[in-house]
Amino acid sequence: MNNRKTLHYLPLLLFCFVFTITQAQETNPFIEGLLNKMTLDEKIGQLNLPGAGDVITGQAKSSDIANKIAAGKVGGLLSLTTVEKIREVQKIAVEKSRLKIPLLFGLDVIHGYKTTFPIPLGLSTSWDIPLIEKTARMAAQEASADGINWTFSPMVDISRDPRWGRVSEGSGEDPYLGSEIAKAMVRGYQGDDLTKNNTIMSCVKHFALYGAPEAGRDYNTVDMSRIRMYNEYLPPYKAAIDAGVGTVMASFNEIDGIPATGNKWLLTDLLRKQWGFKGFVVSDYTGVNEMIAHGMGDLQTTSALALNAGLDMDMVGEGFLTTLSKSLAEGKIKIEQIDNAVRRILKAKYDLGLFDDPYKYCDVNRAKKEIFTKENRYFAREVATQSMVLLKNENQLLPLKRTGTIALIGPLANTSENMAGTWSVSTEQSKSIALLEGIREVAGKKVKIHYAKGSNLTYDAELEKRATMFGKGLNRDERSDAELLNEALEIASKADVIVAALGESSEFSGESSSRTNLEIPDAQKDLLKALLKTGKPVVLVLFTGRPLVLKEESKTVPAILNVWFPGSEAGLAVSDVLFGDVNPSGKLTATFPQNVGQIPIFYNHKNTGRPLQNKDGKFVKFTSSYIDESNEPVYPFGYGLSYTTFNYDNLQLSSDKMSGNDTIKVTVDVTNTGDFEGKEVVQLYVRDLVGSVTRPVKELKGFQKVALKKGETKSLTFSLTQEDLKFYNYDLDFVAEFGEFEVFVGGSSDTTQKATFTLE
């Protein structure tokens, strides 16, 4: 081991001792009194979170779940919506059950409720933390108005593998940015007072490491070192805990050979003892039951394993409900463990104010006035414009002129159902604005718009079915591929410019939507090639829930605007950017590879002992490189163009030395050198040149989004302290190590402007 001096936190033993004493002192007389009145069955009932399917399909008062609620065997309900239904079910709990304990009502409010914002990956590319927080605040406002008091969001899983479909639900590959977004989302949902009827309890997920499955296949095994966990994958979860998140969801994957749902090191030692989490932990959907297939035993065994590990609530599987009594009688669990789980769940209900007013979320007037309003939709349109990333703009093809003829072509051009993207369970898909509708409204009367589908999503009809589930079909055209293409080429021949709306459908990414081929689907790729052969200028409007392989398109297509899935107001927002009413300012938060074989690919990697030094991408034998491809991505982390240009100059540090509690000020001048007003995301990276363990080549440590008028220069200042230089070393101590550091500032992770300082 390297004997470099380190600066340590308080020893973990002392922390755990203080934590234990603090926990023992925090008792709530109301909750303790209620707990003392509960029977064993009523206690176990609080740990049960069934789905609402039986309530939705039948009359609530006569359904099987209703009978369980009346018997005190349900602690909350999953995926029930509308004030009327929720009030009816809550009434059973508080008027017919013996102890009148109210229910929690949880829903996947992931990126908006009825008013839907861009998918989370798209939100992250705005790099606008206040804006992102406001989206969560508005989602909470709408969801709470419709009876919901608990959301399974934010998903903060770091992912460096775009084959994994759920990369669309997270904030990309960087732990620093992911942590900032995690905190913002928790603040937005929970506000500053959970007793208010327009705040809801947040649930951070999926704890932990879910975004790093082997082969990019959903639900698959995750295996990594503790040092990688602590430095790269755990920080966003920790940030959510520090922000006061009320609940945590256990992930499906295993960690160190034990599924997260039954992993005591994860749910108790790390989450509660090290991090001090005081809320409750819920399984993912049937997560307790799924440990059987992992090979951990039968349902009774996995249920006991989960409770002993620190899981408090069982989602849908009812393993707790049906087996814990037997396990208690057999001495496989202790009553104290059940009591602690019940205590935490009751505390959540208490914090939400449900014991004071179980109907606080059941105001029909709020539901009528606060959901999917004109103001909310206008905000969603604004947010969507901020998330779009301009990847290429050859010869300033964009913004489009408001004259002439536009041929809008592609299977994603006229589909309102796909605009909200994946995990938009409460969105009224038909009310979303398709691109065709948006362009017609925004372009103005002097522009002629011609539309053709051009191709189906893919040649494979069965694959298209899998990629357009949950009512998000593309109305597969039964005409021949040649007929579809000829129609598109006919209207293209009459146009001044072609806008090709291509990419993934909304369910081509998301849960259980892993892909091995990350290129634009085959039928659309052929369509795009044919459109390029016309000689007309082509703008690719790319819909996607993940980084795609765009090596060919980056060379052949004049302009590429990545719009992700923009949400309720998609068509209007995309058109705002296409016609220059909004200058695109999004920056990538996940690296776009040249080839699927490069994956995992991410900017903050480590060097090998034989790093590739050749900057022109040429192969060099006996270095860490590919024989058939360069190491570089097509588009790096932090990349994104604008209709204007920006120049960086005069990078300076206030000192070339740091010690103790010093702060180094990093200043840089940024100038808008183009012809449009615009926003630039100015990014600060740090490199620790020598460490007791190997360190990344570059790490994001700060960013600012600045608006600049044409010709305007602003001097920006960042602050660096020892806290920004800390990392987890080999012994998992959080330390800053003395030595030399480089500071980089620029418009992407590829920036080369740097200065140096020494930590003394």
C-alpha cells in the first residue's frame, strides 16, 4: 500500500455508536402506542403492498383486496389512481379496519404525471438542476391532486452500458451529475413539508448497482469491486439519502452473490448503519419471490432472508403476508424485526399527515383544477426544448427557414402515442403532440408541409410489436416496403429540405428492453440512405431512449437533432428548436459509441499501464486499443452543439496550492462568438495525477449553465475545496490525498484547457 498522508472522516465505529444511540432516542409516542395495540397479523399486514388490479377490475367494496384491507392485512396499494377510487379504498382502511390505519398509495410517477416531461435521460441533458427540480415539484402537484402520496422515483442508477434499456430512466454515466439530479428530484417531490397535500413521498431506486448488469441484459447479475461501488455507483443513492428521501427500493440484481432484496450488508450495514437512513425499504415488484429463481430457497426462506436483511415492505409478492408468522414460530425471524419494519412504515404515514387526515389527497376540486393545465403543458414544452442535443449542423442547415416546402418523413413523425417515452404510465398518450402536428403549428403559413411514413419501425413485425407495447403502437403499414419508400421519395422530390423523424419507438428502450444492436432500426436506416441519395438537405430528428451507434450517420447526415422522447408537448417543442425559436443547449450525459463492441464506454475511465497515446485514433500495437476500431466515441460525455458558437479563454486559478480549509477559485471567460443568443453548459473536470489507488483520467466536479447574448463575454467562477478531491481509497476511507491535480474547463469532457495546483 502507498503510505501517502490522508485526511479521514470520523472512524466508522464512532459513527455507528452515535447512530445507534440517536436511533434509540427517536421514538414517537403515537406510533409506539399504535404498535402496542396491533396483533401479529395486523403488523405483518402493514408490510404488504399488493397491486390494485383487483380493485380496478371489480368493485372496491367487494374485492378480495378490500377484504384484506378491512382485515388489516394491507399497508399500501400499488398503481391505483383517481381521487374517487382512492377515497373509496382509503375509506375501507380507516372506517372498517380495527385500528383504522390509513394506506399509502404508490405509483411510478417517473417523469411527470398527466403532464409528461422528457424521459429522465433527456431531462439530465438539460444540465439545469433548478429546472429538473421544478419538473418533480409539478409532478408531485399533479399526482397528489389525483390521490397519489408516494412515487417510485427518482431512479438514480449509474449506467455505462446503453444495451440496458433502463438507461432511459436514469441520468447517465456520471456520479457527480447523477447525485445533483437525485437531490433535486427528492426536493421536488417531497418539498420542505410532507404534511402539505401537494407533496408526496419519494422512493429512490434501484438500490443498488442495477445499472451495471452483465451483457446489458435487464435483471441480470451485477458483480463489481467495493471500491468501484463506492466511487462510481453508490454516490447518487447516498445523495438522495442525504437529501432526506423517505423510502428506498431494493434492486433485482445480486451483490456479492446475494440478491439486493435479501442482502443484509446492503440494506442494514451500508444503508442504515453507515449512511443513517431512517425511512423504510420496499422491494421491487415481486422481488422477494424472485429470490427463489436466484437459488436462495423457497418463499418462506426468501421472505425471512429479506426481513432479516432489512427489507420492510413486500411489493405484490405477498411472501411476508403468507410466511412470516410461520417463520416467527420457528425462530427464523424475531418479533423485533417485524416491529421495526412496522414502525418505519407507520412513521412514513405519520410524516405524510395521513393519521391527521387520511383523505388529505382526495380533494376532487384539486383534481379538476391542477392536472394537465395549460400552464403545466407550457412548462413541459419549455423543459423539452432544454433537453434536446444538437449533434451535428453542417453548413448551418438548422434552424429551418419559415419559407418553402418541408418533407416530413419517418415512422416517428406522426405518432402522439410514442412522444412521452417509456415509463409514462399515467400519461394520456393520445393528448401528446406529434411532430407533424407541432411543425404545422409552429412553421407558419409560408411553409408547406408534406408527410409520408416512409417505412415501418423495422422490417421485423414481431420485433415492432415488442417495441410498441402498452398502447403505443405505430399502426404498422401493410403496404410493401417499396411502396412506402416510393411515397416518401415522391414528396421528398418536391421539398426544399427533408426532416427525417427516425429512431426508437418509446418501448424500444425502458424496462426489459435490452438491445444487442444499437443502430437505427434496419428499415429506417435504409430509408435514411435513400433520402440522402436525393441530394436534398436532410435533418435527422432522432427519437431515442439510449445512446445509439451513429457512426455512419455522423458522417453522412448534414444535421442531427437528438430529441430523446420529449413528453406531452413533444411536437411543439421539437419544432421550436427546429425553427430557431429556441437555441438548443442540451449536452450529452452518456457517451455515444462507434460500435457496440466498445461498450462499456464512458469518459471517466482509468488509464492502463499501456494507454493509447495516439490522438488521431490510429491503431498502435501493444497499447490498450482495438485492432478494428479506434478507442474514441462518436460523441463524448458533455458534448452538444448550439446554433451559435462559444469560445473559452483566460482559465485561471486563484492559487496553485491548497491546504486545510482553503478554497481555490477557478475562473474562465466564455464568449458567444456566433450569430444567435444561446446557452452553454460550462463544465469543470479534475484529475488526481497520483493516488494510492488508480484514479480516473478526468472527473466532473462542477458545471454552470450560462446564457450569453451575441458577442457577450461572461467570466465564470467555480470553487474547489478538499471535499471535491475526496474519494474512497483501498480501505474505503473517504480521503483527499496530497499531490498534484489538473483542472479542465470547457464545453465537453473532451476539453483540453487546463491548469494545475497542488494539495499540500
